[in-house]
Amino acid sequence: MRGVLRPPRPDLREACPLTRVSRFLARLALAGACLAPVVAVPLVPAAAQAVAKAAQAPTETLTIATAGGARRFAVEVMRDDASRSRGLMFRRHMAPDHGMLFDFERDEPVTMWMKNTYLPLDMVFIRPDGTVSRVAADTEPLSTAIIPSNGPVLAVLELNAGTAARLGIKAGDKVEHSMFGKR
């Protein structure tokens, strides 16, 4: 998000957090210094910084063997509580051949939700042997509705909504990734 630098109104100075640079520029403007005709100062919220950092995250290859053939994806793997909690929150885009794989570290029932997630997603619930147990298709963005695994799973793969139907991914398909079949 970009904003045009304007001197803050006195009653809003404390309510508007400004960066060190924008505070300096504001003081110059208030002192009557001559600035460029328009000075744009990017104000990047913490959520946007986290999204930008996540978009550069390393990926691993994951393949799903379907009746129509092997489907390959580049996936970010969430292996700790903090990354699993954040997931795809606040992101506005995911490449068609990408996904996010949540490693829950043990075989148990899990629940997911879409709070602060802007992308509609397909959720693929996966057992420890790599078998797809369930696909929750076209989940609702920004919803707090609970999406259950309907049984014990080791992982959940999130893909762009419609991907599972388009590629024929369904319960019983086999997922190939280093996470499965080794525990």
C-alpha cells in the first residue's frame, strides 16, 4: 500500500504510526522545506511483510498419483505450530502448480478453517501412508467454519480451489512426498 505524504493532523499524530523516514519527511514538510511535488512513502503492514517473505519460501516437490496420471506440485511445508497457524493467511495469490502442505507430525483427526485466508482452497486430507482420505473442495475464504478431516490424518495439502476437480484428485489417490510412508 502506498500513501502520499501529508503533514499529520495534530489530533492524529499518535494514532498514525509512521516509519522513521516518514516522520523525518513529515517534519521537513511541516517546517516548510521544499520537497518533490509528490512524495510517496510505502507503509507496509506486518502482515504484508510476512506474505512477501512467505512467497519466497523454499518449496518441495509433491506428486499425486490419480486415475488420470501423476500431478506434480511445488509445495511449502509447514512443520511447526507457528507456520501451521499462519498457513496461507493474508495471501492473495498462489501459482496454479503450487500448494501448501501441513505436517501435523502424528496421525490424528484435524480441523482446519479459513480465517484471514483470502484464497478459496481445496483441502486434501492425507493419511500417514500417503493415501488421500478426503477432499474438501472450494472452501469459503475468510470463514471460521470448521473443516474436519473426518478421521485421523498426518497432513493436509491446500491447493487453489477447483484444482482437485480439474485434475481428478479424490479419496484413495496416493501422495508421494518424503513425509509419507516413513513414520
